[in-house]
Amino acid sequence: IMENDPHSILEGMAICAHAIGSKKGYIYCRGEYPQVVKILKQAISQAKDKGVLADFDIEVRSGAGAYVCGEETALIESIEGKRGEPRFKPPYPPAQGLWGKPTIVNNVETFANIPVILEKGSEWFASIGHPSYPGTKVFTFTGDINNKTFIEVLTNTTVRELVYKFGGGIPGGKKFKAVQIGGTSGAFIGEDKLDNPVAFDAMAAIGATLGSGAVFVLDETRDIVDVVARIAGFFEHESCGKCAPCREGTARIAQLIKKINDGRGSHSDISLIEKVGRVMSYSCLCGLGQAAPTPVLTTISQFKTDYNAKFI
Ligand code: SF4
């Protein structure tokens, strides 16, 4: 959206600003995407030249790439020039956010939806996609999938359609094994759940989320325990360390899953991972820690054969 339709974001932000009486907006972008920052700055300059933003100013701020800065209060801290760590809540950003002022934080996809809803009407928007979660969703295809691209689909699209119809299926005629939806902390879904629609409620019903819309496909040859061991290592690294359940929990899970992956684990390690994961989901301060165990936990529950193979 930022690369190909940046003006839809600016327009959505300007409409939001008009609604809440704001004069200043920020687009927070990971520092690894300088090209996107360039495109956004150019679009802002074009919009200013045309006078369509009136007295609303938009600024692009680059982060240093910390995963936790996707959490709204860590993002706010980062924009304020501080270390990107989540704040204790409440107060929530709409009451006390950036520079201590009431703040709305949305992702670019949400803002990009606003102009078309105003133009075509809320009834039109409510009539497309899944009834419980109308509209569209953008997905990015990665992993063992033929079409490594991004696509916008109606929310009544099934996961199977994502993988086979839009993603073009698995390369080399191999069989499907699993798909992780929603980004690195998303749930892994097996073959039996492929006919689930990608609507928010329907995904929640199978323990999954839409998250960033990343669709990471694994074919039959992939070692799923090895994959989640790498993911666990990622979260150990990305935990900001502010709260103990995440700081300790991500490290312990990474340690235990590595032990299992190396063939040194036992069934009691699985029980311990499940226990630590449960504690983290209840007690971590922010979404990073709460969701970090999801890839490991969802594969333990659905891919027992792969785990058992590590114990032989
Ligand atoms: S859950 Fe993890 S990332 Fe979030 S505040 Fe706690 S330590 Fe930091």
C-alpha cells in the first residue's frame, strides 16, 4: 500500500484528523525500507503542493527495526526519540499518547480503507466480504508458494484459496504441510483448517489471527520443529526485556525447543513449554510476549508426529 498507493493512506489520515481535530500526523516506518520512506515523503509533498491536506501536517519517522515498535505505545516512545519499549496501560493512547496528547494509532491498511468507505458508503463496505468482518484484507505470500507476491482479497476468501488459487500452490508439485498466517507470531494451520475463511472471527475460532497478513507456507519436506525453533530464537532476541514473563519466557522457550530440535528433548520439555507459554499469554506486558509462544504451541498441538520424531 505504501509503495503503490501512498495517497490512500494520506487521505485516510487527513479524514481521521478532520474527525478528531488533529493538526499533526506521523507515519512510522521501519528504517530498513528507505525506498518506502522516499515514496511517502514524495507523496506528502505532492499532497501539500495540491493543498489537499489544508493545515494538517504529516511527517515520516523511521525506526531502527525493532519488532516491538509495532506495539502502539513502543511506537509512540520511538517517535518521541526514546527507546522503543511498551508503556504500562492505562492510560491508553486515545487518552494519553504521543507527547502526552490524545492519539489515534492505526496501521496503514486501516487508513487506506477510509477514503473508499466514505466514497462508496458504509453499506457498500458492509456488503462485501465476510458478514462478520466485511471488506478486504491484504496478504503477502512467502515460503513454499509459487506466487511470492502480495494481494488484496475479500474477507470471505478461504485459506485454501489464498494458498492455491491466488498463491498458485506449492512449487515442484509437493504437498502442503502448514501455513502460518499473520506474521512471525501467528498460528500455524494444518491441512484440516484450510477451508476456514480469513475473517477475523473465523480465524480467532481456530486460534489464529490475521495480524500483518503474512502467509508463510511450508511444504511436506519442511521440519516444522526446526522452523519454530528459529522463530523462538527470533523472539528471544526481539523481547525488549521490560517485563520478566517475556524476558525469561522467550529465552526458556527458545532453550527448550532448541533442545528438542537437537534430539536431546523429552515429553516433559513439551509440558514445560506449554506451561511457560500459558503464563506468558496471561502475564506479558504487551502483545509481543503474549503472542510469542503461539507458533510453538500451535505446532505442538497440531504436528505431534514431527515432535515425536525428535524423541526417537
Ligand atoms: S512482553 Fe516482551 S516486548 Fe512486551 S514489554 Fe514485555 S519484555 Fe517487552
